Amino acid sequence: HFTDVGLSEGVAIVALTAVALASAGGAVLWGLLAERLHVRWTMSLAMAACALGTVLLIATRTAEMAYASALVYGLALGGLLALIPALWADYFGRESLGAIRGFTFPWVLGLGALAPAFAGWVFDVTGSYTGAFIPFAGFYLLSALLVAAARPPRMIDSARVRS
């Protein structure tokens, strides 16, 4: 996307590196925030920040905008990576993490592999990535709303259920 909007390969490389570095820092920052704010709200904010980073990416036409979008998206992405296990543990218990990760990660990885192919196809058809980035931002916003609306499940006393 960066080179297709006229930015140099060097700018693109620095921006993509910034996503990875910001992601590492974002994991720490969002983790600290989750200690002070319920993980549901923190996760919702991180998803909304991913949407913002994606919108900034769509608007990018300068090196400064490329770096800003990379910083915002990277910080937010680091939050998602750190907060997902914490959210699952809060909602379903630590003993369920293996089963949940085992079920969800093939979907996450599969969709993660399809997203760039979809964006490439959109670019081939339209000459722009915007038609792919808009739904990506929309899915982040929808996810932010759904996570914000999620209520912790009622805990069932397993000893009572077995008897």
C-alpha cells in the first residue's frame, strides 16, 4: 500500500518495522492498562485503536502519515495479542484456555492468511487497497462493540451440577 500511494520502499520498510516494534511496546502498555480497567473495556479500546490505525493507513499519502498509522496500529495490535488470553481467562477460566486457543487459532490464522490475499485481489480489481481496508476497519469496530457489550458468563458451581 505504501509504495502504491507513492512512498518509497525505505519508508514502507521503516513503517512495517515500526508496527512490529510498537506491537511489542503495546503489549506492555495495554497489559498495564488492563490492570486498572476491566479487560473487556481495554480490549474494546484496543480494537477501536486498530480501526483507527487502519483508517490512518487508508489516508496515508506521506511518510509521516505512514509512520503515524504504523505506530497507532502497532500499539493496538500488541494490545490485542496480550489481551485476548486475559479476556478468555476472565470469561471462561484458566483451565479452558487450551481448548479455546486450540479451537480459535486455526480460524485466526486462516483468516489472517486470507486477508492479504483478499486485499491483493481488491487491489488487482480496483487499483486501490481502500476497498479491503474499509471492511477491515469496520470489522475492528464491530468487534470493539461486541466485546464492550459482552457480559461475563454466570459461573456455575461445578460440584452442584455433578450431584
